[in-house]
Amino acid sequence: MRNDFHQTSWSVARKSRRGQEAGAADAADDSLEIGDTQVLFSRVCAFGLDFIVVGLLGSLIFALLAVAGLFTFGLSWFALPLAFPLTAFFYNASTVSGPNRGTWGMRAMGLEVVDMRGQPVDFIIAGAHAVLLYVSLMFPPVLLVGLFNDKSRLLHDIATGVLVRRR
């Protein structure tokens, strides 16, 4: 997994500087590497695509609930505030726990979600992962954790025991 480290000028300079300072034996140690920036960048792009998909699906459900309110004497309008959060939850949980192991954005970026044993993630874990993702977006500095661990795992990945990796 560490052999596909994205070759940015910063990572190459870091490798060469570390090799000069610590010697050749320490330079071969992959445990000191900063996280796989290629996976992190792909995750950001996948989130952007998924955000658009959830927005479109949520807007459709919102419109359907609004129109249904005319026929239910306004009862379905009580569900309007839940249209987008439930759409995001069920979209993420059903696609990540499905056979393709990822949302549409993740599949477009060549990513998959598995547990730490490499097995598919179940629906509840995938849903909890989605909820914790949106909670962590309220505290952006938390997302920097992915730069400083060996598998580019974010805090919500660690909390739910999942791994986002290249297919």
C-alpha cells in the first residue's frame, strides 16, 4: 500500500532530506512517511461528487414531500427538514455497504471502503461512518489527522474501524 505514495515535489524532497539526515537505513523505513496524499486528494474529489449527488437526490425528495403536502393536508411537510440528512445517510450507508464498496464518487475516484480485515463494511458501520464524516466537517482541523498516520485514515475512519483504499 505504501509503494503507491503520490510523488509530489514535497514528498520527494522530504524523502531525500530524511535520507541525508538519518542515513540510508532510516530512509527505507516507511513508518515515518506522511499519509498517502493521493488517496486523501481522491477522497476530497469523491466527497465533492457525492455532495452533488446527495444534493440532487435530496432536492428531488424535498420537492416530492412538498408536493405530497398538498395531498396530505401538510403532514408530509413535517418531514422536510429531514429530507437532506436522511438522503445523505441512506445514500452513504447503502452504497458503501453494497457490493461495490463505495459511493458513486468513491467509485469514480477508484476508492473502496473495507474494514481493517479487508472485508466489506455492514450497513450500520457505513451509516455511522457517514454521520461521523458530516460531524467532522463541522471541525475542519480534525481532517488533518489523515496527513499524519501511515494509512491516511481520518478520525471518523479510526472511530468506525474502516479503511479507504485504492481499488
